[in-house]
Amino acid sequence: MPRASPRLRGSMSPDKLVMMANQISRFFASQPGGQAARQVADHILRFWEPRMRAAMLVHFAAGGVGLDPVAREAVALLDHHDPAADLHTRPAAPSG
Amino acid sequence: MGLIQETDHGTPPSGSAGMVSLTIDGMAVMVPEGTSIMRAAMEAGVTVPKLCATDSLAAFGSCRLCLVEIEGRSGTPASCTTPVAAGMAVATQSERLKQLRRGVMELYISDHPLDCLTCAANGDCELQDMAGAVGLREVRYGDEGANHLGQQKDTSNPYFTFDPAKCIVCSRCVRACEEVQGTFALTIEGRGFASKVAAGMDEDFLASECVSCGACVQACPTATLIENSVIEIGQPEHAVVTTCAYCGVGCSFKAEMRGGELVRMVPYKDGRANHGHSCVKGRFAFGYATHRDRITRPMLRARTTGPWREVSWEEALGHVAREFARLQKTHGRDSIGAITSSRCTNEETYLIQKLVRSGFGNNNVDTCARVCHSPTGYGLGAAYGTSAGTQDFDSVEQCDVMLVIGANPTDAHPVFASRMKRRLREGARLIVIDPRRIDLVHTPHVSADFHLALRPGTNVAVLTALAHVIVTEGLVDENYVRTQCDWDGFQAWADFVAEQRHSPEAVASLAGIDAGLIRDAARLYATGGNAAIYYGLGVTEHSQGTTTVMAIANLAMATGNLGRPGVGVNPLRGQNNVQGACDMGSFPHEYPGYRHVSDSATREIFERMWHVALPTEPGLRIPNMLDAAADGTFKGLYIEGEDIVQSDPDTAHVAAGLAAMECVVVQDLFLNETADYAHVFLPGSTFLEKDGTFTNAERRINRVRRVMPPRSGMADWEITQALARAMGLDWTYTHPAQIMAEVAATTPAFAGVSYELLDRVGSVQWPCNEAAPTGTPVMHVGHIARGKGRFAITDYVPSEERTGQRFPLLLTTGRILSQYNVGAQTRRTENLRWHEEDRLEIHPNDAEMRGVREGDWVRVQSRAGATSLRAHITDRVAPGVVYTTFHHPETQANVVTTDQSDWATNCPEYKVTAVQVSPTNGPTDWQRRYRAHSAASRHVAAAPAAE
Ligand code: SF4
Ligand code: SF4
Ligand code: SF4
Ligand code: FES
């Protein structure tokens, strides 16, 4: 097969996860209600496969370089997430 | 089983509510006001002879065959152009009428070749029928006088032939092209005896404006315009009603067969999405189904560089089951997954997600809707509580203002575009927001009131500026908002959009459009009557795709354009079953009906149905699967009907992800680009070879019916079931109807759907349940589904993909009428005649600056990669913007697109890539290597299969 581009990187690469978390944070930070970190954490819990969350937590534990303040707060919430808690008992986030 | 004969009432229905009573041949008849006498007679069961009338077209009154007598009136008026009146007494048959009609027919026939026995239309010709109906027995004029018999045929169109010698100049074709299709390609040239049908400026059909929709062929009462397949094969003898497998319009067709051979696809008048119209793809481009490239036997290989070996189904499926088990044992339960396609039926998609959730024991299932409309699901779900368009297509007839953003309906949704154009010709107003001057901006008798040619990537800024005008100029429908929406949320939103930084004047230079244009467009949308928004992938395929969908939802709520016919938010879905794929739970975080995998009540429904404990965590999305593969934690993938190497962004990254897997299973019609990286190939079936349903862009569930047996021996749903059984699951479906029954039993919006209902009523739009037993054409009537509509703040975040010195141009992508998606099907038909290669559209200024001339090879370089293709210089694109399609694998447009994606759904940002364009001599190194790799990996060993 043709050589892959030199930019081969996995989802578990912190750069990409940080970029995704920051993108999500920018949206929720702009919403009213002052719940941004909680909403970002919920979004990540609802849409990120556990491997991605685990990699993010590893990155966070190592200092979380690159994370926006809201994203940082959200990841801290993830850290304390009780996996047994049913997400859908919180106000419904939409599908997509 | 015979052909399906549809009644031709001669003229369209009147649509009036008032009723009129009259008698026809002594029979009492009651019909709506404005109905023609011809139609009233047909409804009473009396057929009046006719030639120039057909019920898809307005009455014309030229052939004089449909004459009738009306008591108390002199003369013999044409029944097609004369409306009924109360108390009228009509006679359709009398000695005088007989003589007159015979006289008319005699004149027609005297100038018509009498080769009925060898004519391709023999048995399907209205002229022949009418000669019989009027009792024509002799023709007094010979063919030695002036006639049209020696004229040349026009065979330029690959799908139909025009034989002017047989033309009776009824102008049905001309009117069909105008009224039904809206292309105005045909005219009647000359007058009297010299008059004849001409395409374009007296060109041949292929060179003319004709888009080969087939409406004229359909309308022609003689063999003058006839399908080549009928000339070649002969008249069909039986028919089955089914649904087009190409785009999200979901047109119904009669598949007309002779024995096991498909003769032609004829648009079905009762089809509620298309009402008897079609486009070149659904009507003519079915040849791929019997193309010699079809693979019909399962194949295996140990290494993706080795040759394929044909094997039995048992061996192939056994191998997959063993490999998947081995991978899960070695690398964990989550190391495998599946991808379904929006081209699959609902039933196939349902089975794939069931296989993943209940068989693989994880939620690693995704669909190609990820890369097109996932932001629609998220955005509309958030605003309204339902992840779908709000209207039916018929709603366009009551629309006064259309706002079309990021969609190119005449190319991508042609049959619906024809209806839009018809409504626009009737006077509806049009706003187009698109970087490119799409055809709809100027088509015959249609001109957009405003075209906002914004810079790619600035949708949110422009939509928020529209909202700014609506709020600050007091154009909000406050009554609607107060009663239907969350008022606090509205106020926060209104304060936000009213900020000066969102004014058109502030946004103008960023978006590259005039502030006045934005203001005028906003005023028209808010005050022009029923306003509807139609959007496509130019909205969703951005890093702010979801935010854009929310901005659209906001506009409709703020102006009260929701919850009745003629308004609403209408996502135009790309592929045939994008809506259905999303509905059927093919996203990794949700079950059918958009219910999250962590919702224990939903999970219990499926656990009870499937007798297995189900996982609670979301699975991997397509890009995450590829990333995880690169990381070494994702090893096996089952892909049905999807070509991710060609269709997904950043090709090199996709290829590397696939190459890192140990068992890639591709189920498809052809050895596609993705199959180059596969270890197992399972031969799939075309839509002609299976039963099922597709759900179109208006939530309409249409039946797909099998018209011929699957070439590989198994329909796709049977293959998935066989794989499930090989993996130890106890599945025993014998027909897709049972799968739909399971969907209905587990998914509230589908509770009332069954094949029995679909066969009875034709189609239904979900929600279809106890509250709406025959479906829901318009949603949010009375109240918005989620309770109160939710306004979201739509802050503009510029894409990371920015132009600069290295990459000064913005590349955006799209598609054209004759081709479909990655082109695997349409490239294997004569549609290639309209699009032999992808080209790069570039503005004359940008071309000149780079020394690029029309047709030159250019290299398009982004930070992801480079590809080469030929240039087309046009001012359709603004300076600074270049555009291409992605229908040909050689072009490899996605080598250039990057891995930027939507913040909420990871829908890739196909529509914005910063690039540089420079002259070059030919394909890039990557293209050459890719071609060599493709050729090497498609080798099938000669050894005979052991089946
Ligand atoms: S095929 Fe369609 S576009 Fe072409 S001439 Fe006929 S009606 Fe017009
Ligand atoms: S081509 Fe057919 S439809 Fe057109 S004018 Fe001639 S007979 Fe009528
Ligand atoms: S491709 Fe779309 S518009 Fe064309 S016939 Fe098929 S469903 Fe209809
Ligand atoms: S059918 Fe009425 S005039 Fe031709």
C-alpha cells in the first residue's frame, strides 16, 4: 500500500483529544446558565468511548497541557464520575 | 403479475373545495369546481379520446380529439380545456363527434409511418389506441404528399431516442420539460406543417440543456421519444413498485420487467415523494446492477497485498466469526466494530447495530451519516426534540419564501428541485446562501431575490446576522415564541444576537458579502409569508455544523415559521436512507429512536427482546475507530455498503487505520477502494435484489421490493443474519417484514409501522403510532415535540482551517446531477457521458494569477496532502474559493481534506480546506502509488471456487 502520511496519529493522542474537548467547551461556555463545565462533561460522557476518556484522564493527570479552563474543569468532573450513574437522569442532551 | 396501469385522468386535479354536479352521457357526476370535463368523465368511468392531454400537465387543447357536445351550447368544445359547470349536460359520443374525431385521426395517421408491427412502442402507443378508439378504418391521404417521414433520428442521449418521423407535435414533451422538470430544454420550432420539436438551440439532446430526467419520454404518447432499453429488449410485461436507491428524495418507481430482465424504471404517479417525476439517476442509471464488475462470490485472502480467493459462503462467514472471536479474546471485547451505510435498508441497518450490540457485546457501530448529517440529528434534537426535518415535500406548495443554504437541489435532489422551481415560477421568493452560484440562482424563469455568496466557513456568522436583523428590527413573532418556546432562553438569545458584533455591518467583511444584502434577506425571510429553510451538507460539514443547524432552528422559531404546511426546517438528505440509518440506531451512542445507550429503561426493552445484557458505554465513531486502530486497540471491522477510503476525509489517515487492522470485512457490490484494505469480501445485493424500506428526507418510509433474485444468492440482510448465526446468535428471520415488526415493537415512533400498512397505504411518515396511525406529514403542529422550543446561543468560531500564505485558497466540495456519492454505481452506467472526470472550478482571477488555463492539470495542496486534476475556469465560484466534486477515485479529493470536524458530532469539515493551487503535468506521486496499489490489491486468483 502507499505509504501513509507521516501525520499518522491515534485518537488517544492528547493533541486531538484536547482539541476536541476545547471545541466542545467553546460551545457550552457560550451558553447561558453557568453550567458549562457540567455540560461539557456530560457531552464527553455521552459521546466519547471509554478509551478516549481514559486517555484524556491520563493526559489530565500529567498536567492537562492545552486544555481551556472550561475543558479543564469538565475533565476534573469526569475524574469523579460515577460510572454507575445513569446519564439520562440528567436533563436530556440531544442526539447526534 | 402484469404491468401496473395507472389511470390518466387527462388533466390535473383541481384542488378546489367547492363541488359541482353535472351529467355526462346521462350519468350524474359530482366533482370539485374547476375540474375539466375530461377529468370529470374519467372519474365517472367514461374515457374521452385524447392525445395532447395527460394529467401531469396543464390542459393545452391542441389535438381536437377530445371534443364533446354540451346541451344548450353550440359547437364542440375540447373537454380537456373546458371546466365543468353546475347543471351541465355533456355528451361524449355522437355521430357528429365520431366524424370529427375520425377526421382528426386521419390527418395524424396520414403523416405517420405505418410500421406499428415493428415499432418499439407497439402495444404502448396512445396514437395506436386512439385510432382504435375512434374506429379509424381508412386513410384517404397517401404518403406521397409532403410529410415528415424521412427525418433523422437523434440518438445522442445514451438512454432514449428521438425519432421525429413519429412525432404528432402534441407538445406534451415540451410542456413536461417546462412544467414538470422546469428545464425548458425543448421548443416547438416553426409553425403549421413545418413545426417540429427541437432540443435547445436546434442542438442534439446531449448537447442541449436537457438533464435527461425522462419527463418528456414519459409524456410522449407515441414512439417518438422512447427508452433505448425498450427498443433493445421489447415491451415489459410485469412490474413491481419500488423506491429509488440513490438520493434522499426517495422517488417511487415501477420497475418494469420482461422475465428476469429489467426493461425500464418508470416513475410512479402514486409515489408521494415524486408524484410521477424522476431524475436521470433513478430513471436510467440502473445498469450497474448487471455490470461485469459485480462480485458475486465471497472471497478471502490472508494478506491485503495477496490475491483474492473465491470461497463458499460457509468458509467466508466461518472465517470472519473465528477471526472476530480471536481478536476479541486477544485484544478485548471492544476491539471490533461495524459500519453501516445510508444506502442500506432500514432493516439491514437495524440488524447490523443489533449484531454489534448483542453479538459483539459493544457499541462500536457507526454509519456514514456521521460524515454528512450527524449535526442535523444533534442540532434539531436539541432545539425541537426530534432529529428530523419538520415538513413533507408537498409543503413546498404553500411556501412563499425559500431560504436555501448549503444545498444544491438541482444537482443533488433533482426531483424535489423541480417542485421548488415550479413553486418559484408561481411567485415564491428565493434566498440562496452558498459560496457558489448554484444553478437555482438563475434557471429559466427563476431568479434568486438574493444570493449571499459567503466565504466558506462563515455560515454561523451570517445566520446570526440574519437573526440580528430580525430581533433588532422587531420582526420576531413574539406570540409564537411566548407560547411555543422557552422564553428565558429566547431572551438570552435575543440579547446575544442583538449585540453590535453580530450586525450585518460587522459581519460583512468577514463573510465577504454586502451588509445590505444580509438585511434585505432577513427582512424577506421574516416578513414574506410562509418561509421555509432548505439546507444540505454545506451546513453540516463544518467544524460548526451543529451550531449552524441550531442557528437555522432559531430563525424558524423566532419568526414562527414552524408547525404548519409551507414553513419549517428541511434538511435535504444526501443518500437514500440517511434518515433511516440515523433512526435505526446506527450511531455508537444510541438505540433505534435516538435513545442513549445509558438509558436503562430503553436498554431493558432491547435486553428483553434480545435476551442478552447490553453495554452501557458509547462506542467508537468512524474516525475514532481508525484512530484506535492506529493505536493498536481496534483490530476488526465489518463494513456494509460503505467506501470509507474514498468518502471519508484525510484518505491517508483512513488507509493507515484500515491497514493497521487484522480483519477487515467488506460487504459491497464491487471491489471498492476500501476493499483494497480488506481480508474478506462478501458480495452484496442491489436494491433490485432485496426487500426492505428506505426512509427519505421527509421521514417517509417507502417500500423497497425485490424484482430479481440476489446475484450472490443472499440479500444483504441474509448475509448479516448468516454472520450472526456463524457467531452463535440464534437469528431466524425469514423476511424483512419481521425485522420491521421488531423495530415497531421496540421503537415508539415506529410503533404503527408494518409491511401490511405500507403495502396498503403506499408509504407513511414517522412518527406513526397510535396517536398518528397513518403517520405525520408536518411535525410540531400545536406544540413543539420537546415541549418548549430551545434557543441556543450561536457564537461564531472561525474554523482552524484558515488561509494564509502557504494555502491562500479555500476548497469546498460538492456533487453533480449525473453522479452519486463515490460514483461506484453511476460511474458504471452511461451517466459517465455527463461527467467523465472531476474538475477543479477556479475563478478567472485566481487562475490567471497562477497561469492556469481551461483544462490544464493543476495540483491542489493542503496541509493533509496533494492531488491533481484538471481545471475549469468559471466565475460560479468567488475569487479565493475553489470547488470540486468527489465522484472519481482517481481524483482523490479527500487526500486533500483534513481531519477537522464538527465539535459535537465529529462530522468532518469537508466544506472548508485551505489549499494552494499550482500548474502541474499530471497526477501526483500519491495518485500514481495509489493506482498501482489498487491494481495490485484487486487481483482475483483464477482457481475455481469450491461452492
Ligand atoms: S429529458 Fe427532461 S430535461 Fe431533457 S428534454 Fe426531456 S424533459 Fe427536458
Ligand atoms: S415528441 Fe412526443 S410528446 Fe413531443 S410533440 Fe412529438 S409526439 Fe408529442
Ligand atoms: S436520485 Fe433522487 S431524485 Fe433522482 S430518481 Fe432517485 S430518489 Fe428521485
Ligand atoms: S386532448 Fe383535448 S385537445 Fe387534445
